[in-house]
Amino acid sequence: MLLGTLIDVTGAGWGRTPTDDRVVDRETAQRMAEGNPEALAAVYDRHIRLVFGLAMRVLQDQGDAEDVVQEVFSQAWTQAKRYDATRGSVASWLLMMSRSRAIDRLRSRRAKPDSAPLPHDTAVVDLPDPAQGAEHGVLTAESASGLRVALAALPLTQRVAIELAYFEGLTQTQIAERLEQPPGTVKTRIRTGLLKLREALESE
Amino acid sequence: MGTYSCAGSKGQGLRENATMSDLQHAPFDELAALYAVGALSENDRTAFETHLETCLECVSEVKSLLPVTHALVHGAPPLDAPAPLRARVLGQVTATAPAPRDRPEPAAAPLDALFSGLDEPDTPTPFVTPRRRGPGVLFWLAASLLIATTGGVGWYVAELRSQVQSLRAALDAATRLTQRAETQMEAARAATAEREAVLALVTGSDVQQLDLEGQPLAPRASARVLWNNAAEMVFIATGLPSLPAGDVYQLWFVLPDAPVGAALLEPDQNGDATVMLEVPDTVTLPPVMAMTVEPAGGVPAPTGDLYLLGQPTR
């Protein structure tokens, strides 16, 4: 249950409880399902920084990220009736849609030979430095602080491998080529890193 | 999958599937983390999902890691979006109507039972019987239980439900096609068996025959009945006129006291008909045979016009 609690504080202000957020999420989604534009605006205002941040993290391109934002909120609007607040936060719902659409777009971009080259080594260059967390919003009210802290606390090699897979949609083989490491090493780094994250989150 | 090392930890796994040998499991060992984080190629992912349906140890590891990878979605730093984006998104999105809330859900089916537990946090995770093939949906049902009960990305369950409903519809369609194919195959098999029986009979060394002649109502019709010493008999007719709906040809063994029904016939579009006959004990061979037109379903004694008649020359 700790993980669920952790996830559910995402998007909440400090001092708000997960129960408060669930109520807000449920009511907002219900109003969206009824076609209330103000509800959509409220969801946008509350979560846009998370959604846009994730889309930018994956795509590294503002135009593409804005397109993903458009698609995600469009999907949320048309599928609001399917949202069930007892099963997760609106933030998680939006972010999972964002990642899925952004990764799809990224892979599609990779498949085009004449497309702009991918930002190599972004995982290394652009990783937020744990020491500069505040600048990256790690400690803001909108962050899932536990996850961020745990991720930032991972050894760099493990964090890079996980982020290349999760945020850039690379396979084990592609990560191995990118990092010039054997596939077995990549597998070990990802697995060890995930187990550490799990341990950190469960101890929250 | 052969590129993955097989050395692995079994430490926290729950090896409960007695049929899964180490040899079968080895190629997939430690792939759960790659799977959970989305780092398997499409082919490897498909193979691993197939493996998941028979390996509780791997399912257990994936289930323990999925909440972590789902939480990772919060790992990207939030960013301020360009201000004009808000008006553009809200304007375009609200120009389309949201999906109606009261759209009826498809009728519940057995697979839904797997979802029913999602509302009960204490419901044990069902591990499903291995299937022959599939996209691993049943595994996902099991894996998603943990997510749902921990309050994570439960909307995913709705996606799964939708996927399962699509799969179920496809399965129903495939089942209907299979049943139809089996019915046709059965009919073909029966027809083949009858053809073989007819062929064996008419080519046998002990075959005897009697010809039936078309009567004035069907002057171009003719028929032949053949039988052997085992009293196996086949009736073959040709040139039969087509009948109005509600009428049928009925064939008779003509006995001294009363005719006995032999068969009902529905000729094909060419007026041909072939049927194997059972010879009642009361019939003396060679028989006297006649064919009349009777109401559909046949009658116990002939009432209609005579179309064919055959009797042995004494």
C-alpha cells in the first residue's frame, strides 16, 4: 500500500491527503465525462507541468511534446468516463498515456531515415543532478518526491540504463550499443537498479 | 532469446509450477526486469509473455517490479509548458464531445470473473491455467491486480478490460468459424464415406441391380437400385423433375400386403439423387420398388402420383 500512497500524492500539494486527492480526481473526471470544459481546464492546470515535463523528457523536442500534450488531454476528455478514482490518480492516468504516446512518437521518428538524429547521450547529459534537485522541481509540490529521490540516489550507471529504456524506449540491445557495454551488463544494471528502487519505495 | 545468459538467482522466486523445468526457464531467467521496464524487443517480449503463462516465478518477479516501473512515470522533472499551449489544447479538445457515459457495457462473460476480484483488495491473485498461445492478456490480468490493489495506475485495468472484450469478440468469431468449418468437414466426411460405400457396393463382385423407369409424369427420369449379398443397397436416380416447395420424393419397397417406406429424396439441381438404403427383413430380393411424390416429411403409405417404378422380370 505504500507504493500506492506514494503514487497518489503526485500532483498534490503538501498537506493534502491521498483521500482528498481521490475525491478531487473522481469529481473532476466525472465533470469531464459530463462534458464540462472547466473540469478539463482544471485538470490541465493541475497536471500540465507533469505531462509536458514527461513528454519533453522522452521526446526532447518542444513541438512534438506539445503534440503529445494535445493528444493526451484529448484522450482524457473522450475517455473520462472510464477513469476510476479508486484505482489510481488522474496524474498517473495522464502520465501513463503521455509516456505511451511519446514513446510511440519517438520510435516512429527513429524509423524515419531522414529524421533528425536522436539526442544521443541525453540520458547522461540531461539527467537531473541530485544536488540541483530544486532547479528541476524535484522538491516542488507537484513531484513524486520519493520516486525522484530514490531514482537520483541510484548509481549513475544503473540510472542511465533504466532511463534509456523507460524514457527513450530503447531495448536492451540498443542500450548496450549506446553505452558500449555487453547486453548482460545492461540487464544486470537495470535489474539491480529496479530492485533498489523497489526497496527504497517500500521503505517509505 | 538465445543471447541471454541463463545464470540467475532463484532467491526470491516462488517456483510453484512443477512442470516448468530449469531448462525451460533458463532462457528467460532475469528477463522480468527488462520486461517490466520495456527493454525487450518485440519478439523477445512475445516469447517472454508466452513463458509467463507457465512460470509463476517470473510472474511473481514481474508483479513485484511493475509498481516500480509504473512509478517511474513520475520520474521526469516537471516543466512549464508554453503559455499559448493551454488555449490551443483546451479549445481543440473541448470542440469534441466526450464519450457518452451511459454506453452499455458488453454482456459479462467468464473472463470478467477475473476482473471481479479487482474490487476486493484481499482477493488472491488468480494464476491462470497455461494457454497454448496468446498475447499474454491473462497474465496481465494477474499482474494488474497488484497495481489495482495498491492504488496505482488502475485505469490500466479498464484498458485491459477493453482489450479482453476485443479478444473475446475475436475469439467468439473464430469459434463460430471453427464450428462452421467442423460442420462442413463432418458433412464432407459423411459424404465421402457414403461415396466410398456406394463405390464399394457397385464395384463388388456380388452386385445385383434393378432398373426403375420414369412414369408418364416423369418420362425422362430413370433410376437403378443395386445391392449385394450382404443386403447393402444403394438407389441412384437421375432426371427427376424439380418439385414445388412442400413436396418430396418418397421411395417405397412394394410388398404384397402394403408398401414400406424406403427413403425420402431431395434431388440436386440436376435432378440427381443417390441414397443408401436399409433393406427391411420383410423385403425379398430382388425387390419391387416405386417412387411417389408426397408431402414434405413423408407419409406412412403412398398417396401421391407415381414417378418411378421398377420390378424384376420373373
